Amino acid sequence: MGYKAVIFDLDNTLLNYDLSVQHCMKQALTDHTIDEAFEWDAFWSIFGPINFKYWMNRNENNHNIYQVLEHSFTDTFQTLNHIHTKPHAITKTYWDSFCSTCHLEPNAEQVLALLHGQYKLGVISNGIGEAQRMRLTAGKLAHYFDVLVMSDEVNCWKPDQRIFEHALLSMGVHAEEVLYIGDSLTDDYSGAVNAGIDFCLYNGRRLTLQEGQNPKYIIDDLLDIKNLLEAI
């Protein structure tokens, strides 16, 4: 039996999260006239791990995205001994820019256009719903999807199988009728497998599989999805 639905992860699967973050971050720092002695590489090497820590602990600390970012900017500037009194302003500038910016993964729009009308299409994302919906609109992709499931809107996060079950219920399909496509071997692969959904790893960033990790399919070009589905 062929698939009736295809569900995608968003960040670094359909949308190039890394490119959008760095583009918007550089623009925010420029807009707030960080002095010329400020070095981007030094900033990014420090900001990244700090921001990741606050992001991973956001639910435990009951922090919204603005608090995550503001704490991350504050700690980064302190670490760099760079006196800056406007982390709140930079946070707002960055977040507004990020929400309205959409860099696509190669062939993302093309594959959605090919699949649209032939399969039910959905999204499961651990990103912030506000940002993900706006980015999809900015990238002119929103109209392709029947269902968008955002973790903060349903209060569960990949790899929790409940978020996958929520998507199945919303789309009116069973697990065996769905192919899920994502770039993460933890959130996406583990979550899909636990929910009984076939998983396709989009491996454009050349991840190395560990022992016991056996995605049903692996692709490095999103257009390969069309050929894969036709061959089933």
C-alpha cells in the first residue's frame, strides 16, 4: 500500500534555519551599530552554545522565546566583555527579522509543488509556531500544507510520539499511511519510529548514522522524494 500523506520537519529540512539565523543575527547587530571591533566569528562561537542551553531549558525555566534570546545576548556580551545596554532591543529586532525571513533548502518549493494534490501534506515542527507560520508565508509555502503542527501550540515536542499522533489525527490518516521526512536522527527519526511512522532522513548535511539508527529511506536531495514515492 502506498502512502497517503507526507509530513515534513521544517528547520534544515524544508527551511534553511542556519542561513536565516545568521543572516538575521548579522543584520540585527548591524542595525544596533555594534562597533567595528566586534568580530562575528567570536560572537557566534559564544552565542551558539549559550543560546542552545537556554533553548533546551526553556520549558523547565518557563522562558518564552524573547526571554531565551535576551538572556543569550546578555550572557554573550558579558562573556565578550562588550558593554551593551540594549539586549531587549536587539532581541526584538532579530526576532522580527527572523519571523519575516525564509531561506529555503534546495528544491523545497519544487518538491512541494510536485506532491501537492497527490498526497496530504503536513508539518511537525519543534520551532515556535509564530515564527514557523510567518516564515512559511514569507517563503510562499504555506498554501501547500493541509496541517501544521507546532510544538508550542500543542504542548508536546519531538521526539514525543504524541505530537506525531496529533498530526495523524488532524490529517485523518493512520501511521502506516504516512512518510515522515526530517533531518534529525534524534527528534525526527526517534519520534517517527516510536509513533510507527516510516522515516526518511534528509541528509543534506551528511550526518553519520550511529549503531542502531536505520532510517527506512535516506536522501540528500529533496527532489528524490518524488522518485522514492513513485517507486513504492
